[in-house]
Amino acid sequence: MPETDTALSAEDTKLVTLARSARARVGAAEGAAVRDQDGRTYAAATVSLPHLSLTALQLAVASAAASGAKLLEAAAVVTETAELENEGRAAVRDLAPAAPIHVADPTGSICGTVTA
């Protein structure tokens, strides 16, 4: 994952904060948040049920799409792993071919940003 400047914009910092909160609220493996073309944000946590499994990023993108979002401006994932999972990345790319996806550790420190 490419390294990034740790200084995010205020709006991207808000995404990391929302992702951290979503993760902490339910004790999930990951939390994620996305911002759509109108500036609306959607946060989600990993879902792992016997008949339904979604990454936090997949669920955040699905929530945005279900609310009518046609484009994502940015995304953030809070996780203990150093890699961005492929399913969530693919979901973001469905609505945003080049939007930044910030990956942060549970403390909110940015590990890197994916733009491809």
C-alpha cells in the first residue's frame, strides 16, 4: 500500500473518525466510512452472520448506493491489518474509479492511501 502524508483534509479525517466509531460501537474487525458526491457520509462495521458476510467497506458502499449515491469522493477503513481487502476496494471502485481509500489502524493513524 502506498504511503501517504498523514495530514488528511478535515472531511477525510471525519471519515476516519466515523469508521473508528462504527468499529468500536459493535467491536467489529473493521469499520469504514464513505462520502458521496453530495457530501453525505455513510459508516458501517463488518457483518459476519451465518448467512451474510460483508466487509465494513462493502456495507458502507451499499448504504451509500441504497441512498442514491452515484459517486464516492473518498473512503476510509479502520482495521488491524496492513492491507486493504479486495472486496471492499472493488465495491468502492464501482462508484469511484480513483477516489482515495484511506487505511488507518485502530488508533486512527493513517497506514496508507489507495488510489487505484
